Amino acid sequence: MYSFTLVFLVFGFVVYWSEGRWAPILFGIGCLVFILSARWFSFSREWFAVGRLLGNSLEMRETIHYALTLGRWFEMEAKNCDSVENLWSDFQLVLLKLNFVRANLTLVDGRREWKRNDAVDQLVALAWIHREFTIGEDFSVEFAIESDALNPSLFYHLSDIVAEAWHNAVASWCKRHCLPLRFNSRAFHNSARRMSQAGRAYVPLVWGQSASLQSPRPAIAGSVESL
């Protein structure tokens, strides 16, 4: 840094001695010296990382677009869901796809916890975000991710997206079935008429050692009488 200052001090003396005639030439040389030496200064390294910054921005935009698509899918899937318990189970697919490792849902009648199947190292710090909503009564959701797995800003945006998707889905579900937001709320118990009126049979996700789909429900024997 001192040598850098000394160079420009010499330039100043030369400009003074030449009565300004060498000023344009020395200014060009000074700019060239600054550009060539900038890579040695930590404060200027980010200035020359435009490509990396642009790549990060595009990657973040793609991830957010993917999260919004998953959120729209979940809101549509909720229309065919038969219970809040299964709705919470389906929501775990969204969390899994977006690399969340833990999630908690607290309703009036209980609390459910979810964690990714592969064990998370206990020594790895987790970053948590808490969100609260009101649908007749208050409820809350919490999301966690490994602290070094995502950019904090991206984690904040993804948490907002999935929290809003959950809120919209359960609000629509409760309004559609005229039921409160409870874990024991169930729209119907596999009645033939209600299943025939649905656009398609609902198949909940089963979470065990792998995220596989449950086998389709057996078809209803006989024909359903028109009502």
C-alpha cells in the first residue's frame, strides 16, 4: 500500500515540475497501474467478480422459480386432499425438494415435527425461520436448513414461498370443506359418492425410508348409482 502511494506521489511531483504538460500521460499510466495492481487488494476483488455474481443471481432466480412451481402444485393438490394430516404429509415433499432438513407445524390441537430421512449431523448448525398465520385461529410453522447449505437471503425467500403455499392451501381446504384447521379434520371417509364427484382419487404420499407413492386405492366394486 505504501509503494502504491509512493508511485502517485512521484506522479504528483512530475506533474508539478512539468507544469501540467505530463498530466494526461501520467493519469493514463496511473489508471493502468491501478487496474493491474487491483487484484492484490481484497476490497477490489468483488469488483472483478461480475461473472460470478451474475451466475449466482441467475441460479437464485431459477431456484425461486422452482419453489414457486412446487408451491402452485401443492395448492392444487390440496383441493383433492382428504385430511389435514395428509395435507401435512404432502407438504413434506415440497420441503424435501427444496433441501429443508427440519420443519414444525403447531395447530390448536397439537404439533407435528418433520425431519429429513437421512440423519443430519448433530454438530452441523441449523438456521431456523418461524412464521405465524391466522385462519380463524393462530398457527405457526418453522423451517430449518443447514446453515452453510444456502445463501441466507435465498433461505429467507424460500421460507416465505413455502410458508405462503401452506397458508394458501390450508385456507382453501378449510373453506372448501367448511372445517376448522385441526389435525383431526377430515373431509370425508372414502364415501362412494364423494369419491365419484372428485376429479380424481386422492393418493397420499407415504414417507418411510424412501419418498415413494402409496399404491393406488382399489377401485370401487360395481357402478355408482347416479343421484
